[in-house]
Amino acid sequence: MSFLCQNEPVNEALITAARCFPHQVARVKPSKTQLKVLDSIRVAELVTAVEVADRCCLSTSFASTLLKTLMQKGYLTRKTMTERTGGVEFGYSIL
């Protein structure tokens, strides 16, 4: 995911769009913590919030929120998994 944080010139069309809709920029651009989470996931790997929390030194609830947000932004896919106890857990992987 290093391509998300390169210091290269930004396309003029993107700058114009960001100026027209500044409140929407946060919905597209990942935060530093979100980038850290994306970097912790290998391609074709299915991870849970607990695994990401351990890797990134985050609370499980915050990791879960970050994963859900990244899924909504289109960076991850989510798969529903059933736990042995009957509960539901989500597995995330990079697109």
C-alpha cells in the first residue's frame, strides 16, 4: 500500500474536485492509522480485528472500526465467519 502515500504531484482534476467537495475528501483518503492497518495485511490474507489489533498495537474495537471503514471505502473485502461459540466474526482481505 506504499502507493497511497507517495509524495508526487496530485492530478489537477483531483485538486479541483477536492476544492468543490472538501467535506468528501476524508471519505476517500485513508488516515495514517488506516494506512498502518493496510500495511499490516498481506495480499490474499484473511485477518480479523483481533489479529490487526495485535499487529498494530490498537484496541480490538478500534481495529474493528478501522477495518469496517476501510471496507466501506473499498480497500478491503469482508467475509462473515461463524465462531465455534455460535457468534459472528468478520474476516477482511485486501482487494
